[in-house]
Amino acid sequence: MLIVRDLHTSYGAIAALQGVSFEVPEGSVVALVGANGAGKSTTLNTISGLLRPESGSIRFGENEIAGWRPDRVTGLGLVQVPEGRQVLGSLTVEENLLLGAYTRKDLDVSRDLRDIYERFPHLKKRRRQIADSLSGGEQQMLVLGRALMARPKLLMLDEPSLGLAPLIVKEVFRIIAELKERTTILLVEQNARKALQVANYGYVLEGGRVVQEGPADQLQGDPRIVEAYLGRKQ
């Protein structure tokens, strides 16, 4: 579904991505793991059009999308959930959700809204609340729901556990495990253990390069990965 080849992206003179290549097959969960500053979020932002690559190929389905604007990328069904949640704070929960369906051509989103409220019952209780008044965990549920309202073909999740309490992190990954039954997912996550537990395949990034890849269960058992990224069992 998504094929990235030899991707280079820089912030001025700083080379953030130095030839990143990976694939996301349809119906899979692929994890990009690595330390802070490895290039994980930069990879997603380049794919979604928030950053322009210097060179390389990004192929989504039949389209070469490197350098496309974010609205064109989203219109193809490639939807990113940003790091740090980024809710539309002055709008209500329901207004945030409805804006997630903005690019859709069909007018009836009521069924999707009902599905979101069934999946995230806390959002239904708070649907008239201003989004800024929600807890961090509730805001994470809101941005996940907002992305799902776009009916994504591929959902890109950028650090979904960042800054959340352990119990909420567990709930977020439970939801991701459910979503993978219906949606292809590209997951960026510093919590490598949690990411690899839910993924089918993983890529390890260091210094803007892919330094290792393999089936997620094999990476979890690799002593080098355990020592560098997994640490003690959580």
C-alpha cells in the first residue's frame, strides 16, 4: 500500500532523513521504532506532506505523492494522527469529530459518528464539551476518532502514547490492536516494546537511517534490540 524509497529530508543544514526505505503492506501494522531524534516523526511528516523531501520516492497505491500538499495526501485516504494530540481546543468534541470527515465526498456521516461513540463512550458523554477541557487520554481518543471519521485507507499514528499515564497507554494500544482488524497502520512510537507487540513488522531507525528490520516477534527477541530499545519488560 505504501512504498518509501531512499527518502532524504533536511531541516536547513541538518539532514534528518538519510535514505530511509520501507514498505507498509495492506492489512498490516508496521512500526517505526527508535530513540528520540532518530527521524521517526520526520518520516511521517514527510509522507503526509507537512515536510518536503529533498529526494526519494513515496508511493501510495498508484500515486507518487512525494512533495504533495497535505490536503491532497489526506484526500487519498492517508491520514496522520499527529504527535502531541493537537485537538481543535476551542471547538466541541463533536465538532472536532465532524471536521475529521471534511474531505469526504459523501454527506451522511451520522453512522460513522455513532460508531466512534460506541468505540469511545467517554467521547459520547463529553460530545458537547470544549476539547481543551478533556484530559490527555480523552484528547488522544478524540484525535483517533477524528482520524477514523475520514475513513482512512492507511492510518499513521505518531507517538500515540506520548505523555500518557500507564493505564491510558494500555488502553491506547488495546484500541490500536482492535483497529488493525479494519485499517492498515503505520505506527511511530518510542515505546518500542508496546509497538512491536501490536505490529506485524518493524523497522529500527537511528540517525535518520533504517539500521534493522524484521518481523515484530523476531525484533522483540533480538538481544541487540532488547538492550538498545526494550529494556526491562513493562
